[in-house]
Amino acid sequence: MKGNIFNIQKYSIHDGPGIRTTVFFKGCPLKCQWCHNPESQNFNKEVMFFKDKCIECGFCLKICKNNALYFEENSIKINRDKCNICGDCCEECPTTARSMVGEEKSCDDVLKEILKDKIFYDESGGGVTFSGGEPLSQGEFLKTLLIKCKNKGINTIVDTSGFGNKELIEDIATYVDLFLYDLKIIDNEKHKKYIGVSNEIILNNLKALKNLNKRVFIRIPIIPTINDGNKDIDDFITTLKNIGVFEQINLLPYHNISSEKYRRLNKKYELTNINVPSDEKMEEIKKIFENEGFKVKIGG
């Protein structure tokens, strides 16, 4: 069994307690307009182009069998309709200006990387976090990895949007020590507009995890003018209280540092007019949640 992984990040300290290794699954059924990992959205491999690294040597032009690359306006560009993602240009590039995003790996390949840092997990109370993209979209691969990790005594976290099969979530729950559960927007019509799907499945799966008495940290990205209004915050609080009390709420301030990734993938970044929320605004929202009895942390 193989899965599509686009990064295995060592020494992660923002993806759950302790020192962790974060395994990023490629592919996501959501299309959040503020997504900070746009390379995670597509389920297929992609070529990312780092223009600042390109020395215009032309090696990639010569190696491309489909003539998908061409020189225009003092830059080497790509016709993605012609590109078959073979990766030849990435291998030929002497400066790694072209890089393949996504790689098929077996469960044992991933486990081998995870086990390299087990001593740090044991000493810090850390472990492995499966993130994405959406790890639930590669359900059997995820489940197999979770079982292998638990057999090795490794603490496991699944960072998920909750948009997946309910039976799968209930099936893997036994092998998950903590869920980091992303809630973006409660108003369903706004959710469809900015996320691309209804949030009905997400909320129902959150209720299912609560019924299983699983550890869940709620993660809410704060996106100015989109989900930080008084009604939005009230909706979050009302919904969470109706489902039950959760161990922790993580408020994640929006940032736009990922906009360069969109250019590297030749994708359009939608939220160019959104500013980063101020520290004062984040503290204000934190206090509202705390006044309603929630334990709250700003950041991951």
C-alpha cells in the first residue's frame, strides 16, 4: 500500500504537544481560499517553480519531451496543459528551481522516517502528527500508519478538517491519541462560499468524535472580515457548547506568507485584500471564548 506524501517535517512544535514529526498527505476535498499549503490541495503530483533560483540555463527546456516549457519575458514558463508531471525537468535542474511536490511512499517508508526521532518523542511527550491536505482522504493508508505507530509506542495525532467518511473516523479513532479538528466557519452558506463544500459532514463527524469521548482540540483560523465578526464568534461558541465541552480551543491568526507558494504553482491567491489580524483582535476573541468557559490558546 502506498500513499501520496508531499512533506515529512521533523522537529515540529506547532502540530500538537511535544516535539513531533508531521507527515503531510497530499490532496484535499476542501478549497479554503486562505489555504497556507496550496501544494496540498491537488491529489496528483505537481511541479513547483522557484523563479528566484532559476539561472535560465535552459537544461529543463532541452529535457522536456512534451515541449511544455518555453522562454518568454525573461523567464522560463510552463504550459501545464502539455506537462505530464514526469519530473525530468526537476531532476535536470542544477539549482532545484523546479521541484516535484508529492511522492508515493509505502507505509514502511514513512514509518522509517518517523522512527528516526523516537527518542525526541519519548523525552518531550511528542510523537507523530498526520496532516495535509486531508489525511482522511487516504483513509486505508492513514489507518495502516496509525496502527504501525501505535505498535511502536508512538503518540499519534490526526490534524483534520473532519470532511470524510464517518465510519472511517470511528474506525481509526482507537489508534488516535488526539484529534486536531479544524472548524472554519459555522454559517453553512458562508462555508460553501469560502471553503467550497457544506459543513454538515464536518459538524456531524465532530459530534461522532465527542460521542466516542476522544481527545479533541478545536482549531479555528481567524480570517479578518470572513469569520471574525461578532455573529461568527457567537456561532462558534453556540455550536461547540451544543456539541459538548472541548479540552482546548486553538485560535490561529491568518497570515499571508504562503501567497508566494501560489505563484510557484501558477495559482491565483484569492485573499490579497485581507490583512493579518492584530494582536489586540486575537486577544479580544480569546477573551470572549474564555468568558464562556473555554480553555483557549492563540497559535498551534
